[in-house]
Amino acid sequence: MNFEDIVNSRRAVNFFDKDKDVSEELLREMVELAAKSPSGFNLQPWNMIVLRDSESKGRLQKLAWDQPKVSEAPIALIILADIDGWKEENKTVEKVFLENVKAGIMSEEQREWFKNARDSIYGDSRDKQLAFACKNTGFFAMTLMLAAKSLGLDTHPMDGFDHEGVIKEFNIPDNYWIPLLLAVGYFDKDKQLYPPKWRKSYDEIVVEF
Amino acid sequence: MNFEDIVNSRRAVNFFDKDKDVSEELLREMVELAAKSPSGFNLQPWNMIVLRDSESKGRLQKLAWDQPKVSEAPIALIILADIDGWKEENKTVEKVFLENVKAGIMSEEQREWFKNARDSIYGDSRDKQLAFACKNTGFFAMTLMLAAKSLGLDTHPMDGFDHEGVIKEFNIPDNYWIPLLLAVGYFDKDKQLYPPKWRKSYDEIVVEF
């Protein structure tokens, strides 16, 4: 499939084939493609919890407006955005710096510069930290959905869930925001999809002030 | 190019060919592909300002750590996330509802349900509204970058800018957050790119608590 076909055939699928599992290998392939998404300073402030067993998916479904697709899909992902993913003490931040030094992209002497740059962009408000986490994790999740389609899989991103409830139920540390849940599997071909929904045109997207 | 090639060849390009313009037609094509990105309730809370003339790009560059690529790229986009893009009085929200009714996805009687659903998810905190805006606009911007690559274009997403300064300089209404700036053009082939940066592995992305 070319890119246009992937974009056009990616749909938020409400009905998943309960009998068709997604292999660990395929999930890895999908995630490793999404891992190549860009992020501010390459900080990659994204993680995810993978739920496969029906007990865990059932607990999530209860907190997600009881949407059956959460359990019907073989995999339900809780996508996590790390609000602290720019801080000096963050493990990934340190790794990014060391890998940059190793690749000759930064020098050891730039450690202070790198810290100051992050502090100046993200350090001064909760808004900036949350926007950083959710924007970049949005990049990751979008590539995840397109990668899924390119591998023959279907997905459904969900906003309809109790944010605080899921944080509590799954013991999620409070440095994380949950920008979305994502059901992953195969469309149930016995069901029907609505035609693609209306989208804003170029002229509705571009603004001037 | 297949999807894997697009993902692997999309790079944040620091050097743009100053002599190679991007046609209006190509930009439209790119944006119309990105417009198909999913969003919570299909609310599409994304907009963008397109800068092409050197005077405007120069004003933006000054507020973006003086990064030359802002001016060197034929197009600089100010990507906007509408924090109010879930509210009843929002024009796009009304249009989404009417288009859903027209397509038989919703009935006129569901107007109240639709309002309550949005209010219950986004209504009770600034955090939720900002996360909604930035996550969905992240989807849009990610597809924009991949669409660009699929059309032979290169991009560079930027976090390094003075958020309040750009809001002020370009008279951006305060319902918008700027999740990123995006330079769009063609890579300057006289320059060299570093090898792709380190990325987290599957096992570093998946977490359990």
C-alpha cells in the first residue's frame, strides 16, 4: 500500500474480530516503526501499557464508558505521555545525551547547554510540560496507527475514558498523562463501517490573523 | 515508497535548498492527507499559519532561537492547537455534528448527548483541554510530516521558540497553543545529515506497574 492508501484506509474501527489474535512479533514491528517518530530534542516521552488478558481489558473497559471494543480487540494499549520527560533526572534524557555524544552530534561540554535549553522551553509551566508530553506522544501514537494499517492491522483511538480512574486502577505514576487508549486488532468483517467522516478542507485549516 | 521507507527516510532536516520552492498545489496535497488524521469525536482541533515571504519568516526566525532553517525553508508553518475546540460554540464542533447527522452517524436528538460527552471529558480542567488540543494536533502534524516525505518533501519540527513571543508577534488568539513550528521544503543535498538518532526499543517503551 502506498501512503495515500494507508491514510485513506486507516479507520477508527468499532468492531474487532475476537478470534484473530495479534502476534507479539507483529506488535513489536508496529511499535518499532512508531518509535522512529520525531520528538523535541529526541526525548521520546512516550510509553505504553499492553493489555492482552481479558481480566485486565475488562477492568479498562469498565473505566472506558464500557466500550466493548476495549475487550473485543486482542490488544488494548494505554498510551502514556511522560510530563517529566525533559528533566535532567529522567533516564531517557540521560540516554539521549550519551547517545548524541557517542554519535558526535553533541560533545560532553554541551551537557549544560542541553539542560538549559530544555529548562528554558519546558521548565516554566505545567502547560508547557503537558503540551510537550502530549504533542510528542501524539506523534508516536499517530505513527503507531499508520504503522498498524501498513501491517494489515486496525486500530481505534479512544478519548472516552475516566482519566483519573485509569491512572488509579493501573497504578500509573503521576508523571504520566494518558492522551489516549488504543485498541489494536483486525476489523470484524461481518460488521459495517460508516463512510469516512467529514474533514476540514485546506482552506478551513489555514488561518490568518 | 512503502510505509517503512517513508518512516525511515523522514528526517528532521536542518538544511533546506533555498532555491527550490514548494508549490501551493503540493502543500495542499500534503495538508489534505494530514486532514484525514483521526481526532477525539472527529473534532479536528488543528489550524496552521503558512509563512512564505521572507519578511514573515524572518520575524518568526528571530523568535525561534534564530534558527536559519526557518527562513531557508520555502515554507514555515505555525501549527496551532485549539484549546477550545471541544466547546459548544466552536464552529467546527457544530459542523462535525451537522455532518454526522447528515451521514446518519448521529441523530438530531443526540445534540445534548454529544455536548455532555465532550463536557464530561474535556470540561473540567485546563489540563484536559490542553492535552486534547496538543494530542490531536500532534496526530495532524505527524501525518503532515509523513505525507511530506511521501510527496518527496522534507520537514523539520521545532520546539525551540518563544511561545508567548510568537503568539504576540502573529496576533494569535488565546484559544490556541502552538505545539510546534514546522519548516517544509527540500533537503539541501550539498549538506550532510547525521545518521538517524538513537531510539527507545520496544522493551524500553512498554512499561508495567
